[in-house]
Amino acid sequence: MGRTGVRATTHGRSRVLMVLVGAVLAAVSALPAAASEPRGATATKPVLVSNCFGRNAEVEEAMSGTNVYVEWIGCNGIGFARSTNGGRSYGSAIELPGSGPSKCISTCQIYSWDPAIAISSTGTIYAAFMHGGGGDGQPTSPVVDVSTNHGASFTHSYTLPQPGGSASFGDRDFIAVGAHGELFVTWDYAPNASEVKVQCPPSGSCSYSNGDLNIVVQHSTNGGKTWSAIQPITPGYPDSGSDLAPIVVQPNGTLDVLYQRMPTDPTTLALSPANEWFIRSTNNGATWSKPVEIGASAGTISTATWWIDGDLSTDPAGNLYATWDTQAGSTDTGWLSVSKNGGTSWSAPIKVVSSGVEELTESAGVAKGIADVAWQTPGPRGYATYVRPYSLTKGWLSTKALKVSTSYGETKTWPGDTFGIEALPRASVGPHGKPVVVTWGSDVSPSPTSEIYSSVATP
């Protein structure tokens, strides 16, 4: 997804390195009635997170106790800030080590993009991102920065090894910490970068049209100092058509992965519209289960879709929640599917929201059997972010959604391909679960560019 240097840039859903294309969304239609605030729901006034130079977008977050850690594309590289009071205020933003732009041997630039963040049971923070630049022999690889003092500083920065060097291509990383401190990073790896082709429509970011795309995983057992070789985990390597794979870890160490797969022409490597698939490993990633398709009846995901189109979360009981959006004609619909049996089977897709513009849909488990489902969408007045609680036994727990962004963001400014949502670990469990901290990117007046905002929501 996006990357940044002196200028914010993006490469879309799981994209190549391209200069930011403003999301000038032509087909904007009204949100449904479910986008109004439900009675009794609350959200704190949004606070600014990204108090640093330049454009800021594409945020991820993680929590430990009352600490909220936020990572995004910004601060002239990859930005980071922390809150010590449950997301109600944030300290100064910093640029993560090794993420800023640097000159190549000749005239190219090296950038960082695609933030991902995870916390171990001992409180160690692992902030990951992609880094590279496509010039003068510079490869693109995941980088993991490490903080052992609750985000006050990052003292180590490790680059993951990849076999292809500058001849290969890498994109969209996700990171998770295992039950015993093992690190797992999934990312999109193309052995032959010359096979990767992009399309850049005027109404959004760039996306893939062709390529030898695959999801690989690497793991570390010593806090990121050394890493395993890449292991392909999606069928069809080296042309599996898979370009993003969020990963979560269950308390018993089981690894759960949701990935997006675009059928690939074996001759031209042209990509076709995608669907979501699920795999699981019970032996630290040594082997993986047979893929299970999720939500095929909902339709397909266009190859021109520029969100990071797919999110996976789990609740304290181990139930799984998958979200994504599909396109049909002029309609874009966000979906939810749930699994109560470890991903062996999934519910029929549940419609979250539908309109004529893209619906970035994500979720967070907030109690046993309850998840908050959130989406960001550009409506008639601009970008807005909403949250609505869902129960495995009762369905939607409110008839309408809670709008957490009090101001509307400029639709001509890219807000990022992700936003953050996590349940507050130490909060009390209410009828609709725990409150969540929601973080998002938006270009709100009087700011001259996009910023990162945060709100504590109780849907």
C-alpha cells in the first residue's frame, strides 16, 4: 500500500512503488441509513496523532495495557507515536529508524511503506514496514524495528533476507508475535520484478494487472536478529496471484492467515478478479492447512481496487472475523464472514455497508462472540469512519452505525489503504464488548494535507 519519502506516495492494494495518485473519487453516492449514529453510542473527540512533517496516511495500531502504539506512513518515512492513557492523547511523533528516504548511487530514491505492528507478551514492540526503491541494485524487503522500552525509543532495526535481490519485488508486510515470542512476517514476493505490471486509474491508486505474486512467510526466534528463508504459503508458487495476507496468532500459538488470491494466466501472468482464502498452521508455520475459500457468493474483488482489501481478527474465544469488499457494476459492498471452528468453515457473507464508492472494511474482537466492524468510505461530504458491533448469536447489536470521525476528509487526498482498530485490553466488558481505539487518515480543514487521528469509541 502506500509509501512515503519527501512526498507521500502509494501503490494501492498491494502495489508497486508509484508516486501518490490522489483518490479523486468520481462515483460518490450517499451512505445508507445505517451510517447514522445509534442512540447511546459514544466516541471521544478525535485527537491528532501525526504531529510531524508532511503527509500522513495508512495507519496501523497495537495495544498493551493502557498503551496504544500507532504506526503510519509519514514523518518523512514511517511515523510512530504512543499514548499512555488509552488513546485519549498522544506524545510526539517520531520517524522510525531506517525508514526515511535516502539517495541511491545515482539519482533514485529509497522509500518505506506498508506499516505493520505487533507487541509480545513481555511488551516488546515490533514495528515493521517495507523498504526499498527500485534502482541501482536496491532490493525491496521487510524491515522490523524493535523497542524494549514501551516505544520510548527503537534500538534495533533488522532487514529480512530475500533471495532475489533487486531482480525480485516485495510488498505488503504483516507481522505477528507467537505464544513464545516467535516473530512471523507475511509479505507479497514476486521472484521476477520485470513481470509485475501496474494500472493507475485516474480515480484512485495504482494496482496490479500482471505479475508473479505470492505470499511468503519468514520467522525469527531471537527477536528479529536472524530470520528464516522465505517460505511460500499460497498454492501455485511462483505464480499464485496472492498479494496480501494479514496474520493473527491464537493464544495456543496457532497461526491464522487470510489472503487474497487473483487467478493468474499461466502465459501472460494477467490477473483476474480476486476472492478471499483462509489457511492455518498449528506447528509454527512449518506446514499449512488446505485453503478454505471465504464468501465466494458475495462476488469478486476487482484488480483495480486500491484498498488493502482483506482483514482478519479474532476474539478472546478464538472466533475469527474476516472482512473485505467486492465490486459489481457501480456498487461496492463491504462484507463480514465469521468462523466458530478455527476456520474450518465460514458463515455466509454478511453485508456490512454498500454504496457507489469503495468500502474499506476492518474488524476487532471486543468480547467472546462479539466484534466491532468498522469501515472508512468517501461519502457525499468526504471521507468518514464508522463502527458497528456484531454478535455471533444476535447479529448486529445496533440498528445504526457510530460515526467516529467528526469532520469529513477531502476525497481528493489519499487517506491510506488501512486504518487501525483494537479493543482496549484493560477496559470493562459492556453489553457490546470493550471500547475500541480507532485511528484513521484524513485530510481535514484547516490542515493542508492528510493527518492521522484517533478516537475511543463505544458502539
